[in-house]
Amino acid sequence: MKVSSGKARNLLFLHIPKTGGTSLTAILENYFDVKDVSPHLVGSEARLVSSREQVPGRLVMGHFANNLWELFQDQQNWACVTVLRHPIERYISQTKHWIRAQRHLPNGFSVSDAFEEISQPKRDRYLEVQQENCQTQNCYLRAATAPIQWDSVPLDQWEYSLSDLKRFQVVGLADDFRRFLHVLCDLFGWPAAFHQIRLNQTSDNQDDSQLHALVLNNANYFDDDLNTFTKAKELFQERYTALLKRLFPKIHDHRLITDSMVEQCLNQRFLANSEEHLPGPVSEIHWTMDKPLFGHGWWWRQHTGKIWYRTTGPQTLSTIYLPPLKSGKDYTLSIEVVFFASDLIAQNLKVTVNNHPCELHLKQVSDDPDDVKCILETNVPSAACNDNEPLVVRIKLPETKPVLAGNRITHTDATVDWDTRLLGIGIAAIRIT
């Protein structure tokens, strides 16, 4: 079983706002060492980039323009990726963001302002002032992939052709996010990514019904974007069908193949080819949260100022694949914990190593909330170790607890993008000696 015909090892992600890009960023960062993740670039920053050295790393993401795109076009082992959303849905979401973000201005930004933006688009101004204010997805695609005389392009010539779309290795769809992750994990030989992540979501407000009616009554302004979206959807469906044929050659009716079946196949393939990502066998493991994470049921990296950590959740089961341990001896497993979301979790969590249950002992080491609070220790029996198979550590929680996390975008005291997640425990490191 081979990894993937894609052989991609580095990733360039063009992030079009309001397409699930924040969620994708959180997922992608799991698979790379923290030193290999470049800062998320916005349009103004990206346009100042003139050399590859200014964006080090193997994962480059952001709202960037064509100058940055051109730096990566001739480089080998790079996959260029973007995500599109239905244009009308995306614009409604973008406009709601503008309204929230600019209410603190003297004149604010209202639904009537949105109508002016739709009916009299000034596409050159969007790029010059702030690229993330581009009204349509095609503005982003064109700004990122080709230099354009924005003020001279007729509004009926903004369709993005099929050949243009094929400049990306993968064009995902926000409304088919789970299967988009399947394609991406297949390309990189990763285990399946957890997909039910949606960040920066806000509740509906009184402007919504008026805004929906306004946009739907002026849907003709999105004809170019709709044509591009239709092409991208067809392209994605073709690619996903090819993936199913390759993974399940004996199943000819693809309606019988569930998403869970695809994810199980990706996970099995990762374990069978784990040497691509996990060295081994080894006699000890010191895995910290600034390293690439292969597994399921984890949130993204966070930093206290002292240590990197990740949080289990939102499901009650979190899994991590670690290098195989040399057989023939017993080991001690230590899990460094930054916090427990509840006392119930601390008292009732369970850990297995290669399906062998482990008896946990909790040792308090610090009261500092920004440091390792305690260490969970357990013995790993020799029967759980195999020279040839990765170590599979599963952390099972009795519950997850909803909390309001600190990742929010605050424009004024009254306008906040909430990020509410289900958390279990925050882990800084896993050691096996």
C-alpha cells in the first residue's frame, strides 16, 4: 500500500474569508511542526513579500495577492489549495461581518450600504484599500493568481475558467467540507481529519431577513461567481469520484460508501505507511504539542507564553499515533496536563495504549495556570509494544464541557465573534520512557 500519488509535502492555502478557512487553518496546523507554519498573511502584508525567504515554512496561509502566488508556482512538492463557498451565502456572511465590524464607526455599515456595494461594485478599490473586502470569491482568485488591471475589466468577464481552477491542486467546497478534508488527507498521506469544527460563528440578528432579501433580489450580480462555483463543484466531484474508485475498487455503487468508511480507510493506510511520518522503532518518546499531530479529536495548538498545548475535544475520544516502541520491555507513559475542564474529567478519564487499558496515577506538579498543572502516569505493558506498528494512544473522557474560549475577534465591546468549544483536557506533552 503506497501513501498517495500526490506526494505533496508542503501546502499553500489561499484563504478566502467566510469559506471555512479559519476552521481549515486550525486543522492544517495539526499536521505541521510549529516552526514550519508561516504566519497567516493578510493582503497588505502579502503584497510586501518579494522573496521566498520572507515566508519560511512548509505551510503558508493567508489572504494573499499574486506576487506571493508566483513565488511558489515553480517549486516542487507544493500543493496549492483553496476553498469556495456558494457566492450568495458567502456574500451574506461577509456583509454580516462588515456590519458587526463597523458599527463602532460614526456612519457604521448598514444593509443599505450593502446594496450599494452590490449594485455599484468598484473592484479596483477592494484590492487597493483592503483585499479582504473583495465582494466576490472571483476577486480573491484573480487577485491571488494573476496581475489584473482591475478598473478596466468588464463586470461580465469575471468568470474564472476551468483551466484557471486547475492551477490549484485542490479546490474544496465549504458546503462539502468533510469530503474536501478526505481529498486533502489523501493527497498528503495523513490520517482523516476531524471535520466538525466551525469557528467564529455568530447568531443571527435583525438585519438577516432584510439582507437575504436584498442579496437574492440582486443575484444577477453574482452570475460570474456562480459560474465559477459550478465549475469548481464539478471539478471537485470528479476528483472525489476518482478517490473512491482508488480506495474502494471493488465497490462500483459509490452510494454504498459512507464518509466513515473513507475515513477508516485513510486511517488504516496511514498506519500501514506510518514510516512516512513517524520514525521507529524507538526506545523512548518525547512528543510535545509544537510537533505535528497525527490523530483525531483534538483542537489546534495554543500557547500560554511558556508551553505549547492542545485540547482534547469536542468529542469524548481523542486518539494520537506515536512511533512504534521497541518490544521486549515495559515502559512508563507520562501525560503532562495544563488543565482539566471539570473535576469529573480528572477523576474518570481512561487511557489505552494499543487497546491495552492503563491504570492512571495523577501527580500534582504546579499551581501555575500557564504551566503544566499535573502529570498522569501509567505503566505500558510490553505486550502493547511492537517494533513494526505505531503506538496508538486513546484518551477517553466521561464528558466534554462547553466553555467560552479566548479566541475571539473584538471590534468593540458590543461586537464579538464568539468561539465556544467543548473541551476536555489541555495536554502539553506525552513522554514514554
